Amino acid sequence: MNTHLLENAKHARERIERGESAASWFSEALSNVPPLDRDAWIDEVFNLGTLPEDGPALPSGCVPYLPCSVDALLRTAKHARIGPHDVFVDIGAGVGRAAALMHLLTGASAIGIEIQPGLVARAHELATRLRLSRVSFVQGDAVELASEFVLGTVFFLYCPFSGQRLVRMLGRLEAIARARTIRVCCVDLPLPPCSWLELEAPHFPDVAMYRSTRLQ
């Protein structure tokens, strides 16, 4: 990333830290960054530094933390039509990168669920430093934290886990879908058949968006 982009990222971070509303400028600023530089630009805006290694709290069946690409998150925001009235729930939130970015892009409130204490601490630090009052994080096993999902309207899964853990997670979401329509957005994660979810077009190689059907 060149010097101009580094300075641009620093300026964007300062504007966020001052409490400026990102709704009027952040999305455009990101779109002006060349696609190949967007991940590095966001990392600089968020001043993430070196990512921590996974710790012993990562259960069997869970995938080690790997940040989702910025372009996949942009496609998710557009495809799911996420807006200020949504509550975006990031399942396997890591250091909070996706939750913070989605809030800045769309104005949605964001909740990150992460099982590793070290990653949650970094996520809390990010939200505090950037003064993101509508971005919060909860430490614990997402499969067991159904109470944290009650307000969610958009649920984001970037390969947090698979197998029976994924099936149990979908069962938690199905219970919410019985009360209201929700969207489930997946990156590089094929879901097992779910009669209560409909895959919506357009289809991308990496991003899939499902909408819940009416349940009795």
C-alpha cells in the first residue's frame, strides 16, 4: 500500500475517533481504494497491528480465526441490503473487524460473538478506541448464547465451525425465525439443507444470502 493510501487511512481513523458519522463518507472512501489494497487499508484504519494467535479456548470443530476479506463483506452488505435499522450478528467475530466494518458501512448495530477471550479483548479495545457505541462483543460459545441473538436481523457466518456444531447453530436461528424473518449470510460456508431457509439470487462464488421462510 502506497504512502497516499496510508495517509488516507490515518485520516479516516482520525475522523472515526473524533466521532464523525461514517454514514456520509466512509463507504465512498473505501470504494475509492483499489480492491487489492482494501484489506490492508481497513487494517490500517482500524490500527489492528499483528493479529493474535488462537488460544486453547478454541474448541474442537471450530475454525481458527482468519479475517474475512473486505470485498466479501462489501458483497454481503449489498446483497443482504443491510441498513441502519438492522442488527448484524457476527458469529465468530475474532478481533471485531467485520462487525466494526459493517457498522461503518451500513449504520447497522453490530454484535460479535467470539469464544476466545484474547480475541474478544482485542475486539472490545477496537470498539472503544474508535468510539463505536453501537458495536458490542460477547465472549462465549455461540451455540450456547441464544439469548444474544434475540435482536439480530442479519446473521453472518464466515466458516466459524462445521458439522454438528453448525447444525446446532442453525437450530438456534430457526427458533428466532419462527418469530420473524431473518437473513443468514455465509462466506465460503455451504449450509446443510434447511427447509426454513431460501437461497436468494444473485449467487456469488464466495457469498450466499438466505432469507427465512414463514414458519408455523
